[in-house]
Amino acid sequence: MHPGPYNPPPGAYPPPGPYGHNAPRYGHPGGGSRRGGCSCLKWYCCCCCCLFITVVLFLAAIVITLIIIKPQVPKYNIDDFAVKTFNITPDFSLKSHIVVTVKADNPNKYIEFEYGHAKQPTDNFVKVMYSNVELCSGAIPDFTQPKSNVTMMNIDLKGDLKKDDWAEGSGESLADKLKNNDKIPLVVSTKLPVRIKIGSAEIDNEPTVISLNCTMNVKNFGTGKKVEISDTKYEVGLYVNKKFVKLNGFKFF
């Protein structure tokens, strides 16, 4: 008998079951792998949903925190400029002692600022410059400014210049302005490390270094005199990863 549609060759089908019935056949080859792929897809979708919900909740928590805390940028201003000693000799040697009073206004109800504690000495200084010559310098003392607080910082600046320390003609120029009581253009350059604290939590272990440069004209500049300050202009920026970033659009004063 020849094999055909109704006479399959031996071994074409599995042997019959216990009661003469063939075992049922389900699906087709590879069906099990498709069911496994579906399970993996469900697990992947579940992970994506969980991640999305976590991100949304995290962002919502940040927004709610900012709404409650209402962070504000602190304001800084040079309030006083007291000349304790400023003696320039005919050979242009100069000994100076100036006390600069900086007003720091923290308007935040929930945020404190921790000043100082610089890791590098170059991250904490105040300098008074004339024609790119450093007349005197000092550092801001370490302190913590409480919430909703105005603090007056008195910073001692001292200098000792010799004739060779001056740029060409700058010593003579300053001496003439002092003699004639003319306006003297000065630059007060400041770098100050600051840490932000909300309650007992410190936002960042690494302090943010604030750069503040103030250009001004001073008159009546001399030992024991009441200095007149005018034409002040401020430039504020941050040092992020040792790179200077100028802050535009913020009113600090």
C-alpha cells in the first residue's frame, strides 16, 4: 500500500494514548517562547511605569518644597569704608589699614547661610585695588547667618607697598588725587565660600564660592576722614568647578 493522505507512512504521528486516543496537540512550535516574551514585556512596562511615577513624585516634592520655602537670593552691600591708616610717603611707600563693612541681608525664613570655612585660602579674600595695584587685603571671618537676618561684617584690610610694587605712574597718580582731594576710582574684589543650610540639613558639602566685584569712586580718602562713596557698580558671579559663571538678571543690591 502506497502512503497517501489517508495512509501516512509509519512514524508520521505519535503513538495513540492509553485508550486509543491521540494526545491533543496545542498551538504550534515556538508558542512557549512567545508566552515568555509577553511576560518580559509586561515586566519592562511595569518597571517603566514605576520609574515614571518615582520621577513625577520626586519632581512634585521639589516643587512643593520650593513653594513652601520660597528661596530668595541674599543681598550684599558695602555699607561703610573706614580708613584707619593710609600713609603714602614721597618715595610712594604705602602703609594702609582699611575696615570695610559689608551688609549681608538674608530674607529667607527657612534657609541659613554658612560663610567662610574655605578649603583654599584663595577662596576667601577681600582686596582693594587701584589701577590694578592691590592696596590692601584681608579675609572674611567664618560665621553662620541665621534665617531672616541682617548681619554687618567688619573686615580688616591691611597693606604694605613699596615703590617697586606700583604699576608705572600709579603711585604718582594716587598721590596727586589724595593731595587734591579728587575722586579716586577703586575696585573692591571679594571671593567668599558659602554653604546653604535648611534646618539642620546642609545642602552641599562643597561650598559655593561667590565672587563680588564692586567698582566705586571715593572722595575725602585719608586717615580718620569720613569717606564719601559714589558711583558704585556691582558684578556678581559663582565659581562652579573652578569656572566663573556670571549671574545676570538677579538683583543683589
